[in-house]
Amino acid sequence: MTKTVQKSNYTNFTIEIASQHKFDTNKLCEWMTENVAEFSPPIEISQFENGMSNPSFLISGRSDKNFVLRKKPPGKLLPSAHAIDREHKIMGALINSEVPVPKMYGFCSDRNIIGTEFFIMEHVLGRVFDNVSLPELTTQERSAIYESMAITLAKLHTVDYKSLELEDFGRVGGYLSRQIKRWSDQYRSSQTETVESMDQLINWLPTATPSNEKTTIAHGDFRLGNLIIHENKPEVIAVLDWELSTLGDPLSDLAYNCLSYHWPQDAYNAHRILESNTKGIPKEDEYLKLYCKYTGRNHINSWVFYLVLAMFRAAAIIQGVYYRGTQGNATSEKALLRRDLARQLADKAWSMVNNEF
């Protein structure tokens, strides 16, 4: 079988399966043979390096068609985290929309197969850029990719979720309050030390919540690193990592997408920080105008609140990743390097509150 040459920012770049994520490949091969018509043995499996939440694996068989397996991590998990069933459901629905997603091939809830629930989806060959400054690309390519990212987010936020039969995918209204409670609880359940700014944010956010929120499909982790870019063109061809998706306020997605404009300086975090004056990449206000253009919005209200909430959520998520690392069940060893990042995010968010309000 002919194999594509692997490049580190391409979606066929994999590593040997980590010891804590190994499973019975024979059982998986049997399940794939019975449930995925386009697969035929023998099976070959490797693990994607990126992703510190739900481990993902590249699967190939006799043909040149590849698949991706996405599963829950092993060990004790935080409540409501790692919702791969929701990932499978939302991508399966969005395949009938203009939002680019991989095709779904099946969901398995039987933990006797590989030890956890999992689903199989199409492998989309393209590029994934973890460095938000896109240093390896031209000025024109950077500009086009950022515009394509804004267009893709706008497409998601203008989808009629009712037409996709997703009315039960979340509750209408009250999303911001639920997010504040959810991430406050998640943070408390994974807290390893006292962080004063996190405590202050937990108290402040409920008092500043806007009352005029809209309801759309919200991705929950929309950023450049979760997008697949075409092999040769500067355009988004797939959106990944839907485990946090629900019905919610679209501006929460937009703010999370814009965190790279505000990310704290950190040695382990340089790839998330937009270098100042990078040619081709829009300034934050320019990016917001692109989003407004493609969604038909006139303006964005309460922007600082949404940014602060996004930073708070990021801090809670990163603390959870670090906590799982201390318990030995994070997907990546890099998780243990995130000890100080949650505090830095919280400190910066609280500083924004003090400067604005």
C-alpha cells in the first residue's frame, strides 16, 4: 500500500501509540470489519501527537482510505468532560450544512472493545497550524487563512440548528450563566492550589453577564489549531474537536477564537501568541469586522466580558489538563508543563476587568 510522506503540520503526521493509550487492536479490527463498510483488514494504527484531551488515532487497512478513531482517555475523568458522543452527533448533523466537517462512520459505546467509548470518522488530509502567526506562510496566505477562519465561524453561527434536528443539543438561553457555573465547578474539581484571581473571576462573572445573548450552535474550542487547512489552498476544509459544542452564545466562540490576541507570554505557549505586526494577519478589530461582515452583524456588545469569560474558561481547561497530568491520564506529557499558565490567564483576565470596569 502506498503511504503519503508525513510532514509535521499535515494530518497524517503520527507517532507510536503512547503506553497509557494502547488497546486490543484485534478487537478493534473485528469491530471495524463488521461496522465500517469501507474498511478491510489488516489494520494499522498510530497516534496523533496533538490533542491533550481526547486521544485520536490514524487507522488504515487494506485500501488507501484512512480513518480516524477518537476515544475518551483512560482513568478517572472530570464530570461532563470528554463528550465524544456529542462530537459524533454534531459532526454527523453538520455534514448536511455548509460547515466543513469529516464524515462519520460509526459510534461504539461498548467499552469491551478498546476500554472506552469511541467513534470512527473520515481522515481529512490537509494542514494543521498550531502556530497562530503562520510563520512558514506568505503574507497573502496568512490573510486568506484568517479570512477563511472567520467565514467558517460565521457559517457555523448562521446554521439553522432546528433544520438539522439539533433542538435537543442544548438549552436556549442562559448559556453564559451555565458556562460560568460549569467552568467554575470544573476548576474547583481540578484545583491544586489557591489562585486569587480565579476566585475573584468566579465571583465577578455572574454579576456582569449580558442579558441579550443569542442562541446558535457554539463550538466551544474554535481556534486555528482545531481547523484543517487545504493541502495547497489557504482555506478551511474541516473543523475538529467538537467535545465542548452545544447551543449557546456565538460571541463566546468568537472571543475564544480571539484569545491569541491576548494570550500571556509564556515559554511553552509561544505558538499561541500572535507576534506583533505579523504581515497578513488582521488586527483584532479587523478580524471582528470580518466576522460581522459574514454574519450580518452591525457591531459587538460587551466584548470585554466575553474576552474575560474566554480567558477564564481557558484557565479552567488548562488547569484540568494539568490535573489529569498529575493523575497520569493526560494525553500528552506536555500537560505537566502547564502548571503556571492557568494562573497567568486568570491574572490577565482580572487585570482586564479592573482596567475596563
